Amino acid sequence: MSMTLYAAIELLGGKCLALGEGAAAQAPAYTGDPLEAARRWRLGAEWLHVVDLDGTLAGTPQHLDVVRALAGEANPPLQVAGGLRTEANLAAAFEAGAARVVLGSEEARKPELLAACLARWGDKIAVALDARGENMTVAGWFEIGSEPVVSFARRMAQSGVQTLLVANVRRDGTAARHPRRRSRRCCRRGRRPARRHAQRPPAGK
């Protein structure tokens, strides 16, 4: 099994946000400037996973300027997510400096969109697998769906997706251990690399 730890930078209002358990309704805990956060990760992270939370809520990217600024510095490659719901959105993220972009599970369930993106960008497209327990979440982490994560992973692999980004919503931002058993099952079913988030950089370090 191939597994990579990603340094996560989540953006809300142009600032880094610590969002525990994927709960947008929680009181936000801001951790500072995203460029400074990226600098703290340079010596250890293989990738920076940049999540545009404003884009997720708005349905279109809101912080491509931050992506450009991050790409312009000596940072690890950028994987960008949030608000990427059309082929044009993805093209804009790549133009801003993303090395890989992430389609949400709702967008990945649209066969024509997924096929078009894979045909155009190939392995530069990842698909998010967000879960609570054994099932996928829907509606931006707010609801638990009926489809098991391993079933969704199998379908994505059969569609040609090369990278699956696995996030456990109950553990996201909490420093709790990731459920390795499920990641192994996703890899076995999908025959694709599974990725998971690293912790966000501690403020002031």
C-alpha cells in the first residue's frame, strides 16, 4: 500500500483555519497567514493540501490568489480542493499553480464530468473520500450517506482514478490516529494509492 502524509492548509476568509471534525458550524480557530504556515512545513511535507473552505461553501474557487502566492514560493507541490465543481474551475486551479486538484465525492459521482477531467488531466485528478464510520458523507460532511467507503473506492478505481484522498471526518483536525484498516481496504478494493492528511502546523512554530 502506498500512503503519503499531507500538510493541510484550510482557508477561510483568506486565513488558515483549524476546523475540527469537519464542522463548519463550530467557532473558527484561526492559525494565521497561509504563506507563513506553508513555510513551517517546507522541511517535512511532501505535499501541501490546500482547502478553499470559502470555495466549498460558495460552489466556486475563492482563493486562487492564495494558491498563486503559495506556488510562487519554494513550497512542496500543491494539491488544491474546494469549490472545484466544473472543468473550468479545475483549469483555473491548475493555471494558478496546483500540481493536483481534488474533485469532491459529489462531483466524482457525475460520470461525464469525471470522465472529461480524467481524459484532460489524468493522474493530476484526485477524488476525495470523506467518511464518518464506514460510510461516505454527503452535503459537505453534514450528512452521512448510504454508500460504504470501500464501494465508492472501487467505483472510482474502475473509472480510472489514480489517487483517492481519504479523510475521516471524526478525526480531522483532532490529532487522533487515522483508521489504517479502512485505508488498506480502500487500496485493496481500488488498487490505487490512498492518501491521508497530516496535522496542520502548530501556530507560532
